[in-house]
Amino acid sequence: MKNEIVLFAVAVMLVLAGCAGAPQKEQPAPTKATTAAAPVAAAEKITLNGAGASFPYPLISRWSFEYNKIKPSVQMNYQSIGSGGGIRQITEKTVIWAGSDAPLSDEQYSKLPGILHIPETIGAVVVAYNVPNVGKGLKLSGEVLADIFLGKITKWNDQKIAAFNPGVSLPDKDIIVAHRSDGSGTTFVFTDYLSAVSDEWRTKVGRGTSVNWPVGLGGKGNEGLAGLVKQIPYSIGYVELAYATETRIPYAFIKNREGNFVEPTLASTATAAAGAVPMLPKGYESWSKVSIVNAPGKDAYPIASFTYLLVYRDQADEVKGRALVEFLWWVIHDGQKYSADLLYVPLPSEVVKLNEETIKLINYQGKSFVG
Amino acid sequence: MNFFPFFIHRREKLRKSITADNLFKLFTGGIALLGVIGLAVLILKELILGSMLSIEAFGLGFLYQSVWDPVFNDFGALPFIYGTLISSLLAIVIGVPLSLGIAVYLAEIASSKVRAIITPIIELLAAIPSIIIGLWGIFVFAPFMREHIAPPLQNYLGFLPFFKGPAFGLSFLTAGVVLAFMIIPIVSSVSREAILAVPNLQREAALALGATRWEAITIAVLPYARAAIFGAVILGLGRAIGETMAVTMVIGNTPQIVASLLAPGHTMAAVIANEFTEATGDLYLSALIEVGLILFAIAMLVNALARAIVWKFLRVKGGEA
């Protein structure tokens, strides 16, 4: 019996020692990596936790990586858990910066006093389709798209589609509509656009990260939806510009406000953003009405949107606040050069100026970090 | 807390009672109580608290309304409940006969060599991550379904409401088949063990009375193992009801209630996984949590029902065996 007790006790101690030992093992690791200055550097290392939208995640993680090379003492940590999760976390102040594809609604904005919107990049959504023997560049208008996604236009050779596309032989086949099944910023931009161009869409369906789709199949994620469109003949769906370019899926040219059919590219999306600048509010105001879909401009691609970083105007920690402001300042200036590589649209200079004003508002006990 | 006075007042017995055995009993008992029951209660509490907003807004209507509109904040869970039940039921209908066949073959018919090769392979199937099965489902099986399985079903059985309408490859039936693959390893393994545990006397008695092998298996072996086999089916059903990734990839994610098995649908687990991260409104989030609550309740209910059936089986027919 005694032996058993001893054995049991030893086992318990081993387990406890194992638990206690784990963190100790981790600590020496940085010393190896940073050699001489290690003890001091380790103490001063600042980690700034952020969370939110997955759409800008590739760009944000590139920024974190590049910024860490310039400023090794600052580690930007971003969890791409979705806009909703990001907004919840910054509301509870478990993160000090958040990403959101949609601007805060008036309700959300009123619950987050002192929140600032900083548009950090621009995304475009393209309409992808799979019609055998029809390549990229099918011409579509917003009204036609809305009718297709409302289930009112059901055949590819419908007169309304054919009218824009003389010379393209469109088949007498049912259109199979595909949409995102997961809540997503891409869906927000697309439904925002359909709401802007179709009254029926706005009143029946509306805009949101998920909506009550009148027709169609749901695919999870950009890859899931692109997979559906690629596999199902005669289908139509929508994906991010970067995704469409990478997967070489045929996509449509969309009729803009001036009546031109525009190919989605970085340039045509940037034009759309620049055209919308005069309508933008200040960083501390509510952005709930902001939308750059169907923007004016001869070459503006109409299905585009800002994606936002959210931070508080009043920072509770001086050191972290300063590090955050320096990072944000770098993002809207030097950081923009990484956008095009990853097929995100760099901010037009007007928006950069607007962001400068916003970032200057961030303060610790009334003292701005900039200037 | 009661055992402290017990220890203090009976020092004589103290030495005897602190045996490793008793400590172990206490330790495991505590874990069982705290761990299992405590966890279930905590989950239930969180789910109920989280869904209060939605329960207040929609009441019982949440269970029978079929609109799911995040933009206008109108939520009803019926299409998801329907989808979960139909896809799980299909999985059972397709998966259980196959699993039983595998189990009977491995336990009764296969030579020990064949058994040694096939058994680990089937058990290995259980270790495939569901996302991999989902990918196979969407890229391999769904197109196969659309081009080779759906057309004959529509042609020959199209007069039935179950096979009406166009087939996209993503459907209740596709989800059911994929789920069936996922439950086969667990159902067949547990059933095989149950069949192996049947005493040889049963088989010998049947064979001695002139039964063929088939008769011996159906008359003497399977009835003897039925309670355990039923338990295996319930394990499988539990997995099918809760499965998320693989289902959401092949079911088409369209919340609707239709008789056609070739039409796309949606399930409770899938809608939570799909929409939770971007659910920004309070009521929207609450509605999703209430879907979780219903899923929890249905899983519990199915288990309880299964238990009840097993007990009844054992009580009524167990005496004969």
C-alpha cells in the first residue's frame, strides 16, 4: 500500500513540476535569438494585440513582418477572427487595434465612444462566372446583376444580358447563383453595391456581412465559392480581386455610373476610391453611411470598399499608445508600397491626408503622439 | 466536504481508509462529477444566457419560423433543424448497413490474415480530419454526384418528391453520403467488437441445429449483440449531428425546407461555423447561440432516447437471449 501512495505522490509531483516547468523553458529562447542586448530588449519588447477582419489579413501580416524588421522592439500581433470578433474584442478592450471590413453601424458606433476609423486599404470584388466557351470580360450592369441574384433573370441568354454582349454566344441554360455562406466583408461590399443600384434589392435583401439570399448555393470562404463556380457549369458568383487574379477564373466587366464597362484592376479600384474622397467624414465621426460602391469617375470600378482599422482616440498606456501610433503612421505611408504586391489597392493621397488628421487625434491624457 | 469529520473522528480507521484505492476513488469521482456534469451545466448556462435576447425576441417561434435574415434581424431556425436531422438520418440509413456488413465480415467470415489487414485500415479512416473529407467531398464526390448519381435518380425515380428538381452536386444527399463515410469507422469498429464478444456457444448451437452461416449470424449472433450495436449506431448518429466542416462544404448552405434530397440545404452546426465570426449585431449573435442551444438539446435528446430504447430492448427481449 505504502508504495502505491509514494508512487501516486511522485506522479502528482511530476505532473505539477511539468506544468510549472513549461513557461520556464520558453523564457531562455529569446536570449539565444537576440544575443547580447537580450535582457534589456526582452524587458522592453512591446506586443500590440489586434484582431478582426480576415480580408486584409495577408497585408496586415506582411506589414507586421516588415515593421518588425525596422523596429524589432515592437511586435504587431493580429488574429484574423473576422470583423465581428474584432469589434467585440476592441469593445471589451482585450485588443488595442481591430480590423473591420464594414464601418461600424450607428448602433455600434454609439457603444464605442472615442473610436476612430482609419481606412488602411481598399478591396475590390469581382463577379466570376463559369460559362463554357465564354472567356473573361462578359459585360454586366448593376441592375442585371441584382436581377440575377434576386432570381428574376434565370437564363444566360436572357435579352438583358445579351443586349450588352453582342457577338457573344450565350447558351440557353439556367443560371446557377453562388454566394458566400460565411459572414464576410466580401459579401458586405457586394450587397452594398447591389443595394446602391437596385431599389428592389435594398428593400428586399439589403446589405450585410450575411444576408437572406433569395436564390443560390452557399460556398464557405473565397476558396469555397471559387471552387463552386469553377466546378459548376453555368454558375455565377463573386470573389475578391486578388482571389480571381490568382485562380484565373473568368470575371465580368461592370458598368459604372458613367456608363462605361470597367475591368476590375488595382488602378480602376483606386480611381473609385479617389472619386469618393469628398464624401468621407472625419476619422472620429460615424462612418456608417460611407460607401465607395458605384463611385463617380469615368474609369472607376464600381464594386469596391475600404477596409478599416479601429483604434481608440484616448490610449490608456503611454508606451503602447506611442508604439501603436508609430505603426499606424508607417502603415498609411511607407506600408502602402506593399499593397500592390498582394493585390490590395494603395490608398489615394487624399485618404492618406485624412488618416494623418485622424492619427494625430490619438493621445495619452490629452497629449498627441504625433508632432 | 463530509469526509473531513469522518477522518477526524475515526483516527483508528484513518490509516486504513487513506489507501491509494480510496484516494483514487475520490480523485476519479471528483473528476467525473466536476468534469462531466459540471462542464455540461456550465455549457448549458452559457448557452441559455447568451441566447436570452433571441429567446425574448422570438419566443417559441424561433423553432418553427423559417426566415433567416441577418439584415432585418428576423431569425427562425427550422431549416437548420430540418437539415441537421435529414442529413444525419441519411447518414444512418446509408452508413449503418455498410458498417454492419463490414463488422459481420470481419468478425465472422474473414480469415485472421485478412482481418489483420482490413481492421487497422478501417480504424485509420476515423483519423482522417473532417476538413480533408470535406475537400474530397467538394472536389471529387460532388461533381461525381452531379454527373453520375443524380441523373439516373432523376430519370428512374424522378416521380418521387425526393428526387425532383435540378441537381448541383451539393445537396442533402451528398452531405448524407459524406457523413456516412465519416460514421462507418466508428460504427463498424464498435459493432465488430460486439459481435466478437458473442459467446461461441451461440454460434455452435445454431450450427448444430442445422442453420446455415447466414442463419446463424442473423438468428444467433446479431440479436445477441443488438444492444451494443445499437449503441454503436447512436455513437455514429452523435457524430453525424455534430459534424460541421465536412457538411458545410458539401450541403450547399441554403436554408430551405424541401422534400428533394438533391436540393441544397443547411445545418445547425454549419450555420454557426459560417456566420459566428462576422455576426456583429447583438440579436444576430444571440440567435446563433440559440441555434447552438437547440443543437445541444437535440444531441442530448437523441442520446436519452437511444438510452431509453436500449433499456427497453434489454428488459423486454434480453430475457430470451
